[in-house]
Amino acid sequence: MSLMDIKDKIMNTLLELVAVPGIAGTKSEGLTAKKTLHILEDIHYFQKHPENLNLIKIKGDPLNRSFVSALFCSSKPSKKTIVLTGHLDVVDVEDFGHLKELAFKPIELKKRIKELPLDKDALEDLESEDYIFGRGTADMKFGLALHIELLRELSLRDDFEGNILFLAVPGEESNSEGMLAAVPHLLELNKKFGYKYIGLFVSECCIPKEIGDETKRIYLGTAGKIMPLFLFTGKETHVYESFSGLNPNLLAGELNRLLELNPDFCDNNSGNLTPPPTCLKHTDLKELYSVQTPLMAASYYNVLTLNLSIDELMDKLKKLCFQAFENTLNIIEERVNKYSSISNRNSLRETFETKVLTYEEVYKRVKELMGEKFDKYIEKKIEQWTDENMDLQNIAINIMKETYLNYPDKSPSIIIGFAPPYYPDKHLREHKDDDMVLLKVVDNILEYAKDKFNTNIEKDHYYMALCDLSYTGTTNKEGLNTIASNILGINKSYNLPVEELSQLDIPSIAFGGFGKDFHKFSERLNISYSFEVVPDLYEKAIYDLFNN
């Protein structure tokens, strides 16, 4: 492959893709999909085989988004198939301030980006002339451009036995709707044509672990993400008789004290450590002002995983909820006694029992009482909430609320469920033959990079920023089913293809260029490594995999 030719082609395609915004969670994502399709239509192979190039609509998507599927089949028939994939969407550009109109125009942005408060590292990179700035340059339209131009070049050569499937998916910056929709497509191709997926490459750029870190990395897996959702139910009372009720905000606050930034919930594996949990939302569900205390409160937390045991996590969450409930009752007892001693009279109060439930337990009881009527009711409510542009997380809270309102036992409780999205952790395993083949290929290209380019690349077991590599299959079917049964809105407002994921297990890595400051106005892509080294390494990896 001529490095100069491929470098220029990737750069031109990158600039074409960056020019189309495709902001996550908006209809403009569809514009990027159509642009990607248009570029692929120029590839000679797809002009001869248009049936292998498709824009596939995501079923039931409120934004009417689609993903792109481009399948190249070598002239020498083979079942071996390599998947190349990346996401189409980018985050918004409000942080660019008065330069936001230039965020998608890297060449013009370069001339004026000094008008923004760049830090020392960004200024040095700008002056080095070895970085291209702009939204989507690193995250991750370079990855798409790289895959497209590799596909163009390799389809012209057609000198290997195997197939290459390119998937460009929307929604990664929101809830990964695109990759989730692509999972059944992967399975369909597998069943229809007998394709064996021998490797999948997500072209996410590697990112520094700290300022000044220039280390290049290939990731052998990705961290996962799960969002425990808690519904706190109390007992309403007039504020004048506050001790005779139970305010769910007190329960929620105590659980927050115990769970927020708790290192006991960090996951440690292969030298990687996840950050501790943090609360993403904490609210009571009282809609209007009154002097009555709230009946319900809710909160959900971001928990990252590396080697998740769902049974272990659920057990830890239950124990923490029991502790939070007992602590709350002890706090009330202590304050009742103190108030009584100050007022010289016995305060009206009610005693409560500690009660912790899973959403699955509550739902099953409601379903026993109401049957299909309840499911139909929730489906109508979800349609209403979706029409109101409610996000998946608030829909999850509302589903839990409506389920509890139909639950016969109204005594105070903490109910545990999970809010969307769910990202399974995934990594290559040394005990699995197919994974070992890809691991060997990675080792070979690291040695090749050192010999040919004098470039040291590290293997990292996990891409910690989350990516679509999570949805390349699983071997933990029981754990996936347990999680799915407690995800609010599963297969209604939130599509998680549990059955299809359990039938796939594709050896996968995250490998792309080198970028910095994702989701910031100083987002930028390193030119020399990304355009001169990475394409050559990709070429070697693809040939090595097919020839193994």
C-alpha cells in the first residue's frame, strides 16, 4: 500500500465526514449516515455489487436513524469475515463558543482556534503542525475514514480469501442504538451465509491517560457500564407531623452517602481500576408544591465494570440498601428521642421495617395480579413519554414508579433496578482459541510497528471510555439475562438484543489513531501516527488474520 496515497485519501474522506455534523441525539445523525453511504458508492466493488451496500433503518427509532452496512466478499470464496466498525455521531459544539460554526471546518478552525483558551499542551500541538483540530476529528470520524479507504484499497487488490464487513453506526455518544441494531444484522449474516467472524476492529482513537502522555495503545477489550436505579418509597405525612411518616429523601440521601465514590464498588482487573460510582440523578417524584412530604424518590448511579459478576453486584447493592434503610431508621429514632427531650412530650411516630426488593420481584407480583393488562398499560405510557421526548433514564424511573403504584404492599421500601444503557464489559481471553489468534496478530503488529516505524505501542486490556465493542457478544448468558430482567424498559423503550448477544462472541479490539481532548473544543487528532503508521498496521493485521 502506498502510504502517501492512503494518507491523502483518508484525510480527504475525514474532512468530508467532519463537514457533516451528525450531532448525537439529533436527526442530523442521519445526514452522516447518508454521506458515508455516498462515499462508499464510489468504491468500484459496490458499483458492481450494490446489493452489498445498505442503509438499514433502526426499528422503532424516534429519530429515524440508520446504520450503514458494506460487505466486501473476496473472489476466492471464504466464510472468514473481519468486521470493521465505528460510530457516525459526535457530541455538540456549544463549547466552541463564537467559533462553533468552524467546529466542523478543521482547516479554517486551525487559523482561529487560538481565540479559545487553549492549555499549554494544546498550544504546543497546534504549533507542531502535527495535529488536526475539530469536532469529530478524533472521536471518531478518522476511524470511519480509515476503514472506508482500507476497504477501497483492499477490495481493488482482492488478493486474500475472506470477507470484510464495514458497519458505520449512529448513537454511540448516547445509548449505542446503532450498534445494538447492528447485532441482529451480524447474526443474520452469520446464519444466512455461514460467515465466521474471526475479528472485529472498533477504530476508536487511543487517548492519553494524563496530560503529556503520548503513549500509543491497542485495547484488548472495553470497560462495561451498568446504572443501578433505586426507587425509594416512604410514607406521606403533613409537615407538622413529620415524625409520623417517612420521607424517601432521607433514604435516598443515606444511600447516596454510602454509595457515592465508594471504592468498594470499583472493579480491578489486569492492572486496570475503574473509578468509583457516582450519582447521575437524585430527585424526589413529587410534581407540585404542598405541605405533604413526598411519597417517592429516585436516583441512579454510574458504575463501571471490568469483570462483572451480576450476582455479586446485586448482593452488594442489596446489603448497602439494607444498611441505608437501617441507618435511616436509626437516624429517625435518635432525632425523635432528642426532639421529645427538648419538647418534653412524646412525639407521634410510626415504626417501619427494613424492606429491600428488586424490580423483578415487584414486577412479577404486579403481573400476577393484573396479567397482560399491566404490560399494555405500560406500553401506552411509554409511547406517551417518548412523544414527550423523555429520555430513557426518566422513562425507566416512571416505569418503576407506575409498577410500584400497582404493587399491593405500600410499606416503605427501596427497590433496585437498572436504568439504560447497559454496556457489558468485554475483553480477549487467553484460554479461548479464537481470542488467542487475534492476540497473536496484535503481538505481531506491535513488533512490526517497532521494527518498521520505531514506534512503541502498548497493549491495554480495557478501553476505559466505553465503546461499541461491548456489543460484540457474550459468554455470560446467565448474567446477561439477570441484568436484562431488571432493566427498566427492556424491549419497550430500550432495545437490548439479549438473545442475539448471547449467540455472538466475536474476538474484538479497539484500535485507531491517536487523539486528545475528546468532547472538548480542543479535540484533535495526531497526523503522523494516525495517517502514516496506523493504516499500515491495519493492513498487516487484516492479512495476518485471514492467513492464520
